[in-house]
Amino acid sequence: MSISLRAYENKFTPLRLTPIPSYRSTVTTLMPCIRSSRCFYGRSASTAARDHPHVPHPSAEPNKLPLLSDFVRSGCKPLPTAWQPGPMVRERIDRTISQAWRPSTASRYALAVSQFTDFCSAESVPLSYCLPASEDLLCAFASSLAGHNAGATIRNKCSALRGWHIQNNVPWFGGLQLSYTIKGAENMRPANSRRPERQAVSSEMLGALYSKLDLSCSFDICVLFVATTCFWAQLRLGEILPSRESAFVTNDFPRWEDLREPNTNGSRVLHLPRTKTGGSNGENVIVTWQHQCDPITALLLHAQVNGSVSSHHIASYLSSQHVRVSLTRRKFLSRVNEILGACSFERISGHCFRIGGTTHLLLAGVPPDIVKLMGRWSSDAFLRYWRSLEVIAPLHAELLHPLLKTSGHLSA
């Protein structure tokens, strides 16, 4: 089958070269389309108030991001697409995506989204402009926090808004302008927004816990086990302890069956089912035998007093009523700070054990790459948490041998 050249010419419009339009003509031509597709934050307050006098709060659970369906019920229509999933499929998608964030992260994100909708309500921004939000609107929100919050805090709030957009499958327009708005906000951060560095747990503090905890009390024995393990294995407290007893999930925290057999020196490998960097795959850490404040001795005493049933939470203890209870972060830190305060030490937070263990190993001369591997540190975050620089640096940098130049070569 053939087609004539004339028929071909009639069927297809020939390509004509045209000059590149000017910026002004392009903006004039495309602005109506841009305004409708990107929901620009440029309408007057009176127009916005007439269309949507108030931005209602979408109903959402505290630790979940609000869904687009909440906005649809409030009058915001979803963007048209080629195919729309049914209610059951949409629910399954939302449920699956929600698992991309840990509950604590989702809770913080939900608070940031609520703060954003409060801002939109105060500025009389129409509801339909909130999701998806234009870069102008995102910059307006970020700049409203400048001078009150640190740049990193504002960046985290914008990350929450991005996660909200991702979950609802709408475009995210945060780009270069938003990046520079956050950078400018960092330069405007208030002086009181800079927190002092966390106090690292020292070997002296660990020794105070070892000597002051009541080793005839099942609760104190469990506290000692967690303190020594978090210090020597450089654990994050949230990797072994739940925030509250009702929040304990079997698959998220180590059980006795996750403890491997000891090596010839007695050191043990502990598998953490869920970690910050390893996610649900978990990671292995090694609990090493020590001469002082030994975590292995504390582990064996803990197993003897509180039992070591394979399915039980490894950081649990028997109450006075012989009921098994999971140790929580709040109870642990309360007991630890009670003892440290009585010994004239400063109050600490959960992360101080990880920082302290890292610093102690460096001071003991363990090579930094080994410390990094043992602590599962990623990239340069490892360097940010080093403490006692005034002690560590001289160990490696003082009294270096001079370099002598002989025969064109450098030698010590």
C-alpha cells in the first residue's frame, strides 16, 4: 500500500522554524496555564477568602499524614489522571505507602502538615492551592518560619510536606527557590536555636551506674544490661527499648533468640531486627567483653535473674508481681539520671550512650575505621559525634616527627 507525496503533505503539517519567543511573550502566553496547573500563590486575599474563606483541617490520625480524600470531602478536587483506582485499591496503596515512614517520623510529619494548613488558613489561601502546593506557597511558608526556627528545622518541615505530596500522588514543586529560601532562613536563625552538644557518657559515668545500681533488683539489673550494651556496642536507645510498654512490637526489638553464641572470649553478636539505617532488614552489632564495666557480665546476670526465654524481649524484666515488663526509654533514662545526678553528673539523653561509646573507643586507640564499622556509622555523620577532641587530637597529632628533605625525597 502506497501513499502519494501530496497526500502525505496534506496529512502532516510541515515543520516550520520559528524564532525563540521572548521571555515576556512566553510568560504572557503561559501564565494562565501555569496558574491553573501549578496553583500559584499569587491571588489577592479578598479573592482567596471569597473562594475558600477558611482552610479546614483534614481529619487524620496523629501519626499518619492526611490523605487527599480528606481534602476532597472539604471541596478540593483531585487532579484528573488516565486511571483512578477504586476505593479498595486506593486504601491498599495508602496503607502500603504509609509504611515507608516509621511511626515517630509520620507523627512529626503530620504535625508539620497541620502547621502548614494553619499557615494557609491564616493567609486565606484557598484549599485547592494547598495540595499540590506551588513553590511560591512553599517559599512563603518557609520564610514565615525564618528568624524563629533553624534552617534544618524548616528543611525537615518541607520534607514532611514533600512526603505528604508523595503519599497523595501529586506533583512536588519545591525547587531551587525553596532551597535558597531555607538557606537564607539558616542565616537568620536565632541564637537560642543552637542547642549545646549532647553530653557523652564517660567510662566514669558508666562506672557510677555499675556501682550504684542495686544488683539484687531485677529492674536495676535490666537497666545495667541496657546501659553497658548501648555504650560498648554503640547502640541507639530506640533500637533496643520501646518508647512505652504498649508500643513494644515483637518484630522491631531484639529478643533473646537474636543473641548469637559467644566467641572464645565471651563476646556476643546481637541482631537488631529494625534499625535507623538498616530498616526492617536489621543489623548485627557485637557486644565485646571488657575488663571494666563489662557488658557480658551484665548480660549473664540479666539472663539469670530475668530469664532468657527465646521469644521474650531481651530488655525486659520481672516485676515484683512476677509479670514480664518491657523496659521503656523513659523508665531507663529516669533511673540513670537519678543515679548520675546523685553523683554530680549532668543529665543525659538516650543518644549519649552511643556518643560516649564511640568517644571511649577512639580514646582507647581503636582505629577510627573499626569504630565506624562497629557503630554502623554512615558517611560523615560519624565525625559529627566525636567528643573530647582536646584529648583525641593530641593522641594522634602531637609531637609528629619532622619531615626531612634528602636527595629530592621526603623522609622522616
